[in-house]
Amino acid sequence: NSGIEIDSTVGFVERIGFRSGTCYNYNTFNVLTSKVLNLKENPLLIMDSSYFVYNQGSISKDEFMAKCFKIVDIVRRYRGELVILWHNSTFFDFNDTITYEKLLHYSHTIETSND
């Protein structure tokens, strides 16, 4: 009973995507007590360190952004929730800040153009 009502920690570390298989929030479940918890999970879909820490040498930034845009497109198609974790330490590099801004702009453009 910590008072926390929403969590967004269920996501992949080394890649982006749908670790929970969904882009909708859901009730969490305690497998030890077989009870639904008073904690909603908003699944984490995109995290900056998936590229900047784990994949920077194996894929280009453009490839990473293309994968992010694909996630945004899927979330938009199913009218889900896009949860992004972009660590404040990433903003020390101006080019990485631009990457974040491009992702936000694309997300916003998709949202407003399809309503």
C-alpha cells in the first residue's frame, strides 16, 4: 500500500515494443495472493536507452526512429496510449534532444491529423 496508482515500468530494456502485448493500461495482478491490485500498468513502449545504451552500434539513429514511428503508428491505429521514457541525461547531447523532439512531433502530427 504505497499509494502508487499507476506504473509504467513494464517494457523492454534492450529494444522498443509491446512487452505486455498491448498499448492499453491494465490492472496488475499479484500471483502470490491471486488478487487484482489497485495498481494500473501503462506499458512502456519506447525508451531512449534502448538505442543510446543497448543498440547504438548495431543500428543507425534513423533505423531506431523508423522503429519508433512504427510503434507510434500502431498505437494510433488502435487508439492506445503511447508511453515514452526519455531520460534527462539524454538531453546533454543536442542531437539526442533533436531526436526526442522529432519523436514528439511525429506523435503529435499523427494524433492531430487522424482525429
